Amino acid sequence: MSTKKNVRRVVLVGTGFVGMSFAYSLLNQGGAEELVLVDLDKNKAEGEAMDLNHGLAFAPRKMRIWAGDYSDCGDADIVVITAGAAQAPGETRLDLCAKNTKIMRSIVEQIMASGFDGIFVVASNPVDIMTYVTQKVSGLPASRVIGSGTTLDTARLRFMIGDHLNVDPRNVHGYIMAEHGDSSFVPWTHTYVGTKPILEIVDEREDLDLGQLQTIYENVRDAAYAIIERKKATYYGIGMALTRVVRAILNDEHSILTVSALLEGQYGCEGAYIGTPAVITRDGIQEVVELDLNAVDQAKMTKSFTTLKATIEASTDPYLD
Ligand SMILES: NC(=O)c1ccc[n+]([C@@H]2O[C@H](COP(=O)([O-])OP(=O)(O)OC[C@H]3O[C@@H](n4cnc5c(N)ncnc54)[C@H](O)[C@@H]3O)[C@@H](O)[C@H]2O)c1
């Protein structure tokens, strides 16, 4: 983390729905002394900075907020990237991936030109691949380039299990792992309510069975589609998930969060980013937590990783040379 000054600066690139939900959440929770908003649409960034500043009188602590540019990244501790194009009608996922790779490359090059030497937190989709692009283009150690990964998916899982069992989601312990997308999975043998394994609860209770667990997983997996159908975009949940990751870094929390991390042999996978539990500190990813997956879950992890790698080879690597 930057030692250039004793104030903590977060720069947000992309002041759309996701970026501003993060900014609003960070302002309400506190944690950074400075927040800089950067967007292609400078007017929008300026309006957003004005609007947030007008809430300062009600915030837990002082925060300097302004609309800036890439030169502000030089002194930043963290740059959060939520910029990117959405999928256009008729556009394939591969097309979108190629388009966002080019956008991300140009953003990261401008950030690095400022002398930035902090930690990246990426949420732009497809997030596992955009985090890979950020690491490749920045050349920073992989431990300092973190994707939001399955932090949001994991929060959705905890909410839905808690809701089903009428238990506080903070007492539900489990993870959604792998791609932030259709090939994600839940290692149910590593899922607990309080300290009780959820599979024991399935054995004991009438109101929970394996079919219902599968339905809960499918509802988590399809949550973004369900929300987008109703309100066109999802943003509050991811805004709070990003705040959680940023605060874990700024406060050196050593928290375990399901971020997108570069695998270097863990789970038998190597060379791409994917959602996995990892310990988050002021230096970024201290370590990937490698769960002892059973054969079925290991096969899901391998499949998800292979899919991500194939997409990177087809529609990302060609734009990185
Ligand atoms: N990781 C997750 O869990 C998660 C969840 C929801 C959304 N997302 C993703 O977050 C991203 C943003 O979503 P949104 O709803 O906020 O979209 P949005 O369209 O509201 O905002 C995108 C912003 O990026 C800006 N932008 C585009 N190109 C830019 C560039 N080259 N430089 C600087 N700014 C640029 C736009 O001007 C806009 O303000 C999308 O990729 C979306 O898929 C991720």
C-alpha cells in the first residue's frame, strides 16, 4: 500500500450504476479519506461527485470527493474499475469479451502511466477475464490485482439459505466458487449454518432437501438475469461487495472473501483468474484458500476454469500483444 501520504485514496473508474452504488456504500461506511471519480463521461462524474458531497454532512466521517482523471491514480492506494460496455443486441459473449478487453487495456494503460503502484479491484464483466487483462496489462504482481469474483454470488447464497431457514445470513458460511457466471458451483460439503454442516441439516429437517439446495443454487446462478429482466441492471449488491473487499484491504483485515484470484497450481489449475476463497490484506491477496473438494466439485472447478481459459485464448490474448 502507498506510503506516499497518510491519507487513503480510492479512485473509481466507471461512474455508472455499479460504480456509484460502490461509491455511495463506501461513503456511508467510511474507510477512505479520498474518493476520486473518473469516467469517459466527465460531466457525469462531476455530477456524481457533487451529489455525493451533498451527503457528507450525514456521513460517518469526512471524505474528500472529486471528479478527477487518470493522473489522480499516481497517489491512489486502490483503483476500482467498474467501467465497460454492456452486451449489445445480437452481440455474442465472445464479441463482448473482445470489446471489453480493448476498453480495459486502454484504461489500465492510462492508470499505469500515472505511476500507480497500489491494488486493483475489478468488477467489469466478464470479471474473471477482465481481472486477467488488468494483471497482464499492468504487470503488477497477481496478488495486487483482485476481481470481485463470486463475492456477490456468495452473498446471494448466504441470503437465500438464511431466508429459507430463517437464520441471519451472516451466520451462513459457504461459498459460490469458480466463474462469476453460469459455470459457478457450491461445494455443499463445505457449507455450514452456524457450525452445523448444511448436509446434516438436510438429514434432520423436513423443510430442506437436496432438491431445494439445488434450487437455491440455481436461483443464485440466475439472479442477475432475474433482476435485469425486472430493473435492467444489478448494482446495490455488487456495490456493497466491492466496499467489503476495499475495506478488507484498507483495514488490513485478513478476511476470507471469494474474490477472483490468479490460480498457480491450486485446484490443479494454472494461469487464469477464477472465484475462490482467498485471504485479503493490505497487500492484496495473501493466499488462495484451497478447499479439499470432493471429486464432483473438483470436476466442476476444472470445467469452469477450462471454459474461462478457452475464452481468454479465443477473445482476449489476441488483443494483449
Ligand atoms: N462483478 C459483478 O458481480 C458485477 C455485477 C453487476 C455488474 N457488473 C458489471 O459492471 C460493469 C458496469 O455496469 P453498470 O451497470 O455500472 O454499467 P453502466 O453502463 O451504468 O456504467 C458503465 C460506466 O462506464 C463508463 N465507461 C465506459 N467506457 C469507459 C472508458 N473507456 N473509460 C472510462 N469510463 C468508461 C461509462 O461512461 C459508464 O458511466 C459492467 O461490465 C457490468 O456487467 C459486474
